[in-house]
Amino acid sequence: RRHCRTIEARSLRIAVAAGSANVASNTWTYYSFNPQVLGFPSGNWMDFPNLTVGATHLYITANVFTTSNDAFSGSVILRIPLASLAAGGNITYSYYTTPSLDSWRCTEGAGTTMYCGTHTSGNVVRILRWDDGSGTVNWDDVQLGGFTYLSAGSATSPDGTNWAGRADSRILGAYVANGVVGFMFGAGNDATYAYPYTIVARFDQ
């Protein structure tokens, strides 16, 4: 089982129950990560966490903001060996940070190479790849076809609720399978599309 939640708006905590016996007895081991152990100075907190499991690692992505005024400080991709989590006790981990990009989403179905994606400027997706046996992170920037970035979209239901009012174009779905890396995200309504819609961008692995 995997679980991730914010603790006091400053840290991420992973709760691990290794094996069915520990699940049945409600026996958990907890690991907490604050921005300082992930390369950020004090006075920051983390938001928008997500978990993805690869062949041998757990990947956690999060955005980082200042506690004083919620200004964006950067983002992090944290990588923890599954074997360390299963063994309990002290764990090893590595991480990648960037001060300018946010809201990474890593691919479900990844094997020994994890792919993570986010938008850069314009209609460009950065596809990051991180091999299990490597400490080096590589990436490619890929230009997409034109679309309207979704920010507070307009899609009003019969009862007057605008269900897209808080939607945006952050990548929320990601997968790799059969030689294809895919990312899914919302696009905004414009002169061509009356309502927000979903883009599925597919790339040759």
C-alpha cells in the first residue's frame, strides 16, 4: 500500500505497511520529508504531492512554496528504493529539483526508466527520464500543437455550477506502455472549442 499526505503544511509523510500481516495488524513505518532535506531553505512548504511506482523505486513529486507569502520556490522529484521501504528502518533516497518548473507527473507502468512530464513555456512539454541505475536526470523538450491553456475554465451545468472553475492544464495523467509515453491534461475553451477538453499527448518512447 502507498499513502502520502501533508503534515502541518510543511512536510510529506510516507506510511509503509510491508506485507499482508502488517496491513492486517495495522503496523506502519513512517518517513517524513520536509523541503530542507530536499535542497530547499527553511521557510518553505510542499503541495500537490503525487506517488508513482516504478520497477524498483517509489517516486514522489511535489511543488514547493514559501510559508511567508506562498510564492513558488520550485519543485522536487524524490526517488526511494522500494527495497529500502520494504525493509523498514533507515532508507536511502535521491532527488531532483528545479526552481522554475512545477507540477511534475510521473508515468504509471514505468519499468527501470521513469518518465515524468510537465509544461514549460508555450505549448512545450518537458519529458524527464531517470534510469534506475543512474544518478543523472535527462530530458527532452517537445513542441505540441497549439491549444489554449486552461485556467479557470467555463463549463456550467444545468444547476449553474461551473465544474471547470478551478481546472487548469497541469498534467494529471501519465503512462508508459508498448513504446509510448503519454501525458493527459486539460485545455481551455476558446473560439474553436465551446467547452474545456482533455488532450492526450503521445510520444515515441
